[in-house]
Amino acid sequence: MRFTTVYDKALANIPLSREEALALYTQAPTPLLMQLAQEIRYQKIPQKEVSWQIDRNVNITNLCISGCLFCNFHCKRHERDKAFITSLEEYKSKIDEMRLLGGDQLLLQGGLHPELGIEFYEQLFCSLKTYAPDVKLHALGPPEIAHIAQISRLSYRSVLERLVAAGLDSLPGAGAEILSDRVRKALSPNKPNTQAWIEVMRQVHQMGLLTSATMVFGHIETIQERIDHLLTLRDLQAQKPQGAPGFLSFICWPMQTKGTLLSQTSHIPPPSPVEYIRTIAIGRIVLHNIPNIQASWLTVGVPTAQLCLHAGANDMGSIMIEEHVVSSAGSRHRLNSTQMQEAIRAAGFAPWLRNQGYGKKDLSSVTFVQ
């Protein structure tokens, strides 16, 4: 394939075909892929700046029936002695600590609890907003919304509308992994299927809520399935109503498998730093209608994330005050606010603190950055 033709097409903001995207990802030299992605990045975001965020990831519960082979964090129905549901007092303490660190958003994830229906989440969100009206709730994900709808006998739209009324501000792209039913059935046998993930996100976009898109790769998926995943996200974004934010960002990371059931059944070498950088680059190139690309320093480490800032990424995500799921499967990287800014500057960019909507925040709000 003549990459110059595809290169020109991508720079002109013309959607690539499946064959073109696949050829770029598998055949283009890494420097060429990085250069193209970075040119597109500067077309869309010309400033030599990189955003970052302060928020906290809190797990609502660890009891989950999804059956994901890659998750060490969850416990099953018969392991209720290990199960927990985070109490309101615990949330209050976590919110107070987050505020001291300059954060104003909770990323709430809960998995597929077999008994928690819509009323539980309405009460939780109302309670959190009563205690901290200024704290944004970036909560749940398409599989959780689909699960709540099923056990509450409601439509996706009804669940979303009731949660928004209770305090939901935005929806993360959690639980996407790879949007292939072949992969999902093998890795997460009880998780809602690809179409459910897509339809929930379509409803969220129609309601005008902020969302993010994700991809977890480096397990049993094929390269073609990675590309198809990106094309699915791109096409879904193209269907959002005009003026709706839709997917504001794309975040991908290699699956963490240490000590998981997946690691016991499949020998899965982790993707190399070069493979991760190439995946970030192809994400920027294919997802021409998603404005922000995030480098997952949490899973790949700061040096690789810094290189991604020269391969199309313009965001370093959150300092992750609290995180348990990928950490339980082997991720050990950590950053505080000072280290985050230093890492961005060392890569040659000016850091700026953002909120979930990619609006700038005043650093004076960070009262403790160590």
C-alpha cells in the first residue's frame, strides 16, 4: 500500500477504511505512524500543552457476576464474606481527602451486583450530591447501566434519566474491553454484549452527556478486532446529535493479567512499549472525530506515556488518588500532582489542569500537591 495516499487522506480528516487502518497499524514504520498521529493532533489541538486531572476512583462494591477472567478484584455470589458495599461515611471521608488534593470528581464503578437495582443508585447519587453538590459524578459504565436496566425491568433510557435526575454528571466508557462478542463471551461470559454497550452509549449521546471511549487490548483479540473496535467507536461518535459532546476522549491500555484466571489459562505476553505507542497513534489517526487521546501512564509507566505525547496523545489522565482494579492485576505505577506536572514538562509540553469536560481549572484549587 502507498502510505502517502493514506497519510494525505488522514490529514484531510477523511475517515479511513478498515483496510487502510489495518495496513497502517500492521505495516507502517513506527516513526511514520507517530509523525502522522502528531500532525493530526496539532491540527486539532495546536497548543503544545498536555492536560491532566485530579479525581478519585471509588468502587461501589466488589460483588460482581460478570465473571471476567482478567479481574482479581471482584468476588462472586458465594464469596459474600469478602464482599463490601462502600458506606456513605466512607464516601464522605474519601471526598474530603480528594478535596484536600484539589479534586472535584468521583469515578464510580461497581460491576454487576446481582441485587442492586435503580433505587440503590438513585439513593447513593442523591446522598453524595447532598453532601458535596460541587463534586462531579463520573459514574458506572454501559455494562452496569444495561445490568441495572435488566434487574430493574427498565429501558436503558429510563435508567439513565433517573440517574441523571439523582446526580449523574457523565458516563465513562468502562467495560468496553474489545467490542467483539467472540472476545466478550470468552473473557466476560456474563457481561452485556457489544450491542448493549453501543446502545447505552447511543442513548447517553442523545441525552447530551459527556462520555469517554476505551479499549483494553493485548489479550485474546486479533489485530483486526482492535481495528474494528476503533471503527465502531468512530461510527458511534459520528451518529451523535449535532452539538452533543459524545466521546470527549479515547483511552486505551494493555490488559493487566498478573495472577488472574486469564493468566492461568493463556500465555499472554504484555504488549511492548512500541506496540502501545503504535496503538495510541492509530487511535489518533482512526478516531478523527474524538478530540482527546489519553496516554495510560498507570498501566504502561511514565516513560512510555511521555513518548505517547509525541504520537498523538494530548492528555495524561488523572493522578488516580485511588485505584484498585488494574492494581490488583499487576499495575504498580503511581504519580502525585507534582510528579504529573514534572513528567509532562520533561516530555516537552506545558501541563494544564482540566476537569472532565476538558475545561481548564485554576491550579490555586490544588491546596496540597505532594
